[in-house]
Amino acid sequence: MEAIILAGGLGTRLQGVIGAYPKCMAPVNGRPFLAYIFDYLAEQKCTRAILSLGYKHRLVTDWIEEQDYFFEVDCIIENEPLGTGGGILAAIEEAATDDVVVLNGDTMFKVDLKEQFAFHKKNNAATTLALKKMHQFDRYGIVNTNAQDIITSFEEKRSCEEGLINGGVYCINVEAFLAKPLQEKFSFEKDYLERFCSEQQFYGYVSDSYFIDIGVPADYEMAQEDFKNLFK
């Protein structure tokens, strides 16, 4: 299993809390957030991680050189911000497998990747999104699916009582992804998922696993408490 980690973000909303660290290196109980993502990938039997890095990338690569994980770790450096789609595109060209897993470097969604991957392959999907049911939220858009778990539409962020959100963990078929007319810089969410949704090749895999996005200070602080029990 190869995993791409999008870890080039500046963490603008967190800079008042974490200073000049890149977001994936935000300290959580004395360890970078990225360390917990690596722990999760180790649990999931990942064999290789490809990191797409940008802002303050030397802080990340220096830390990686000091680590000892059983899976291979490679990095590609974005000389300028490429967007989520461009980051995936740059990294996916280094992949050796037919399908890859993609994660965000500021989100922990403890999905069973083997189950999601099997679901993805069974449906011969171009991309499979891990979806999380949320209640009373306004930070995320809604993902709509039909009875066959095919994603039918995406809705903009708004105040919602209940709905499925995109949890930021994807299984992507490399050939199907590279076959699309993609720019060097683009948004994976807007310019790939929403643009090609009507082709009905995107599936939603619903999981009730633990989820947190540390993109805002309140949730970053929540992670400090949650991870004490989540990772022992």
C-alpha cells in the first residue's frame, strides 16, 4: 500500500498558536502531528509514504531523517504552491502501484484502509472518498451519494444539522486520475472531484472512525487531549 500525504500547507489559521511550523509539524503532546499520521500508516501496514512538501519543508525532511519506520518514505518538494490537486499529481507520478491512498497532513481520520481499499477495488472506482457523518456543523461541505454509494454531488459549506462530509482520505486509481486533463496547479476538490463527479466513477465509503482536522486552533487544542488516549 502506497500513501501520499499532502503536507505542504502553511497553516495560516494556526500560526498564532504554532508559530512558523508547517501545519503537519504542529506539536501534539510533544510530537509532530505527522508522527501520528505515520503511526496510523504503520498500523494500516503501509509499505511506502510519498510526502508532497512545500512551506518549511526542511523542517519536515530533517525530522524524517531521524525516524525509523518500517515503510519507505520519499518526498517531493513543491517549489511553489500547487494546490491539493497539483500536490497529488506531482506525487502520484512517483507511485509504483495501480492505486494509491491519499491523506491530508493536517487531518486524522482513522479509517480502516484495507476495508476502504477493498471497497474501492470492488467498485472499480476512479476515486473513493472516506466519508464521515457529522452533526451540527458549518466548516465542511456535504457529499451526497445514491443507494449504490456513488457520489452524486457536492454542496458548499453551510450550517447543517446532519450530513456526510469528505474526510480527506482517498483511494485513487492512478491511470484514471492521470487520464484527466489536469493543470499543474489545481484544487483536487473543485477541479477534479466536483468537475468529474457527473461521470459516476467516484464512490463514498462511510466510516464512523475517529476524525479531527487541526486546521483551526480549537480543534488543534482538542487533539492534544484526544491523542492521549488515541495513541498510547
